[in-house]
Amino acid sequence: RHAPRRYRATPALRQFIRSQGRRMNWIAAQLGISETHMSKVVKGTRTVAEPDARLLATLVGADFRVLFECPTGHENAHSVSVSPAALAESAA
């Protein structure tokens, strides 16, 4: 059995939390983690397991794919990034 994929929060997570007036300690309690760990997750300095990332997205009512990204070196997370130049090139 494989360990769950790990994800890093994007800046959108902090924005969603702030816009909703959510408290970090409430979100941390819902996830069963410390407020300190939650703060590090939101800052993007700690990753979070996929089930917790999905729960967090549900708690703030946002799309998981907007709030989290797969850190470099975890290619099995099915994330794809396209540079703006490549996107512009494909549209031309």
C-alpha cells in the first residue's frame, strides 16, 4: 500500500480562509492537527496528505485543485503545469 500523496497549499488557500473569516484553530481542530502545523501548511512550508487537503478544500468551500499543488519531485500527483509562453504558443 502506498502512502497518500502530499500537497502544498497555494496562496489561494490563505485568501479563501481570510475572505471567509475562518480561524486557524478551528480549521486545525477539524483536521486534527496543531494550529502551528496548520499555519505552516497555509504558508506552504509544510505539505499535507491528500485526504486532509481535500477535507480542507471542503471546509473552505473551494476546489481542491485551486488550493493545492503537488510539490516538485512528486510526479505521481497527476498535476500538470504549463508555462505562460507555452500556453500563448499553443493559442497562436
